[in-house]
Amino acid sequence: MKIKISSISIILLAMFAAISCSKNDNFNYPPGKVGISTIVYFPIMTLQGDPVMSVVQGGTYTDPGATATENGNPITVTASGNVDATQVGLYIITYSATTSKGFSASAQRIVVVIPSAELPGVDLSGTYSSAGETNVTINKVAPGVYYTPNCWGDGSLAIIPAYFVCTDGTAPFIPLQNGPAGHIETQTPGTYVGGLITWTVTRLDFPSGPLTVTKHWQKQ
């Protein structure tokens, strides 16, 4: 009796395997389908050029644009925002694309209009510390333009990233920008002397009203 049951089991398993293989060999789904499920393709955005760019005031800004694809096929990209090269400041260009199924994606480029061409040899990048703060690394991201993960410091619990400009090696300033702490800027240029950045930062969206505080960051 045990032998018969085993034999029947083997036969049934062989039949199941044959049927399964037969099904697997005949996947013939229509385009965009797997069984009853629809394949969804999200747009893939690619910036042309650098994510952060600078242009000297009075010069000409030519936008490199962006591309997008849906399942490897190009789709239309729209851009919003503009750069006024006559006015020093930070500008954001946003690129958007939508697939045939209505799925969207976007990417951004930051363009900073700097007051003058960067002088040769100017480079404020490096590791900085502030009273009671963990060290931060300031990186140059475009000619005359830098990014710091914290511009606030001096023992404050607030951590406020910012882009800033310094083209002459002596007067760094933060152009008006909107970040995690709201709109911030330095309303007058700071100083860079002996590796020490000193600037007066204004948080325009502080709950009790604009808050202006002088901060210090020493290069290590």
C-alpha cells in the first residue's frame, strides 16, 4: 500500500511539473501587462550640466536644460523659474515631466548670480568649527559659490544649511534663500580673516519675527 501511494504521488508531481512548465513556456502577455497587472514606468529625470551653477552679474545665463524618459523613451520636459543675471541672488529652475500614465517627477538646478568674477586662488572650502558645534565641511559647488551644512552654529541647537558667495576671499555673504529654517540671508556681507568666517544671519521667518544673530566659523 505504501509503494502504491508513493507511486501515485510521483506521478501527480510529474504531471504538475509538466503543466507548470507548459504555462511558463507560454507567457504571452500584451505590452504593458504581466498577467492581470499593469506595468508602471516612472519618469527618469536627468539634469544637463551641473546642479549648481554661477554666472557673473551682467553676464548671460544659458540654461543647459534637462531630459526625461519613460521606459527608455524620451518624454517632454517643462522648465519653470527664471534667472535675472542683472541681479545678484540665488535662483531655482525646476524641471518637470509626466508619463503617459500621469506619473510625474521633477528636478531642480540652483543658479547663483555672483557680483564679480572669482579672483584667482580664492577657495574657502574646508573643515570649520563653531563654539559647541560638531565640525562641518564647506564645499565649493560652483565658481564663487559654496555650500555649508550649517551656517548658524555658536552653540545653537538649530542646524541651518545654506549656500553662500565669496568671490574676493574676504567678504562672504548668504543670498536670500528658503531652507529648512525658512528664509535666511545676510543683509550685509560678512568677513573672512585668518580662516574665520564671521557673518550676521537673519532668519526672516522666525516665529516671533525676524531674528538676526552674528555667527562665527573657524577653519581647522
